[in-house]
Amino acid sequence: MRRLILLAFAGLFLAGTAAADPQTDALCRPIQGEWNSVAGGTDLAAMDREIAKIPPLCAALKAQAQARRAQVARQRAQSQATAEKTATDEALRAQAARNQAERDQAVRADAARQQAADIAADNAAFEIARSADTAAAYAAYLAKYPFGRHRDEARAASTAAPRAPPAPPAPPAPGVAEEFVIIFPVNGDVLTPDAEKVAQLAADYAKAGHATRVQIVAYPDTSPDVATALRVAERRAKGVATSLVSSGVDASILSIAWKATASDPQSRRATIDITFGQSETRLAEQPQSPPPAAQARIPSAFEWQYQFASGGNDDGKRYWKQVSPTLWTETYNTGQQSNYDVIGPTTVNGCEGLLLLKADKSIQAFVPNNECKSQNALFLNLSNGSDGPWKLLGAMTNIRYDE
């Protein structure tokens, strides 16, 4: 009897559940329609409102709605993260562009200051020559500034200037060779009062013994930038030479040089080596010196064929020209121009010539003088970076020299 009662109750329960399914479906169907109206969008607030309306009886619909809502939330978070990253990247690119513009402006300003300083030094050297008004003084100016602003005036004046009186005969016992050392301030090229005293002592010593040669060699501070080091050393050497000439040393016996690198104990200084003529007996024992060779000249303009691009605007001839004592230009066949600063004389692969540095400091150029006969032709050498190897790029053609 008990088993029959339990079976009856189970049958009634199953009958009630089966009877409830159509009712549940009828209840959830309109709610499903309302949910579908927002399910395809991205409005999380609207989804939350519709999910709140789903009764527990529609559990499957509610689980489906909650899953869709979570998916939309993830997609929105990903979109927001992508937008923030894009904005950050754009800000970084803008900052990089501003930084590059500031660096370019600083390079141009430095080049302008250097050019102004070179022009001032050129003017000062010519004023010294004009004050002396001798052929030797003008020759000394032209030796320092073969492409100077006043070269034509100095050449004309040197022929009209009175010749310096002949030097007095050397004493029977020449003076003893001596070296004087001048110390400069860190990164400085102006002689201090103490340095001026040393230069004056050197000048007095050279004049008293009738020196036949005064050699000036200037060194820069230790610096990884070869171009800057050369400029500092050049200004130091020329400053010492100017001081000696002002103190009465004959400019024609001066020999001036400057180095691109230095290390203790030679950094921050210039040396003045004074030597005197040998005795007549010693001179007689030596073979007669050959007549002086013609003075080497640096081209003032030339052309060369660029042949390394694989087609495009870089191909074709490049036109190089010296536009001032401190500046060269390279003109492409498209009309684009690059500027090169004059660093100073140097020697590459046994050839003497002029060292140039591109305004953006990316390339060095070496223009050989007319005595360099590499493969019976004149060549242009370029080097990427101050320590890179020199490369032979091609023959210079249509070479012109200033008369």
C-alpha cells in the first residue's frame, strides 16, 4: 500500500512539471523579445535594465543575457584600451618631432655662430696684415686664409706693399732651440694673462736670436667630437700666432698646425718651438735644396657623378662649390642643397687637402689638393662618422680653382 501511495505522488509531480513547461515558455517568450531588442547593441545600461526584468523562472534566458552583457563589456574595455594607446603613441610622435626640430635649430644656430666667429677671425687677421703693410704680412694672411674674404685685396696689396728690409745676418753662434708651452682654460681659446706673458717671452727669445723657424702646434681638450676638437685647436693655434706677430715676430717664419685629438699631458695647450739657422760650415756640407715647388691649391668648385642610388632623385651629377672661407655647398640635380662646414687642412691616404663636415654632422668629406694624383685623377673621399674608414667615391670633374 505504501509503495502505491509513493508512485501516485511521483506521477502527480511529473504531470505538474510537464504542464508547467508551456506556461514557462509563454512567460519567457515576450521577455526574450525585449531582451533581443538590446542584445545586438553596446548599451550596457540598457542591457542591465532588461536583465533585471528576467524572472528566475527564465534562468536559461538570464544566463544567455548575462553572457552577452559580459562579452560587450570586454569589447568596450578593449576598444578603450586601444584608443588610449593610440593617443599615447601620437603624443610620443609629436614630442619626438618637437625634440628633433629643437636639435635641428640648435645645429643651425651653432653653425651660424661658428661662421660668424670664423669671419671675425678672418677680418682680424687681415687687419693685422694691413697694419703691418708688408708683403710678408699679406703673405702670412694668405697662408692662413687662402680662401679668405680679403684674399683678392691681400694679393693686390702684397705686390704694392713695401718689402720688408733684409734680415740682419745671423750671429756666429745661433741661439739654442727652445720650446714654450701655453696652457688654455678648459674648452677655451683665448690667451689668459699668464699665457700672454709666455707668448711675449717666446717672441722676445725668437727676435733676440734671429730665429729662422717658429712652429706652433695646438691641441684641443679631450673630446669625442673630432669636428669640435679641430675647431678649438685651430682657434688656439691662430690665437698664439696672432699674439706672436703682434709682438714683432716675422709672420713668414711661422708654421701653424693643430691636432684633432689630445691626451694628457698635451691637452689644453699649444707649444711654440723656436729654432735657429745652422752655421755656414754645416750648410756647406749639405746638398743644395731644390727650388720651392708651386704652392698646392684646393679646388673652389667641382662636379662628380653620384652612382650609388638605385634610381630616383639622388642619381646624377652633384655640384660642389666653396661659397665662403668656412662653407661649401653640394647641389643635387633636383636643386636640393646640403651644407658642409670647413674644418681645416688634413691628410688622408697620403694626400693633403681640406676636411669638411656636413651640417648635420653625419658625413665628413675630404677634398684633396691639386698635388694628389691618385690613379692620375683627383678624387673625393667621404666618411660616415668621425672614426669610420675613408671611401673613394668617384672622380672629380670640371675642377675649378680661384685665381
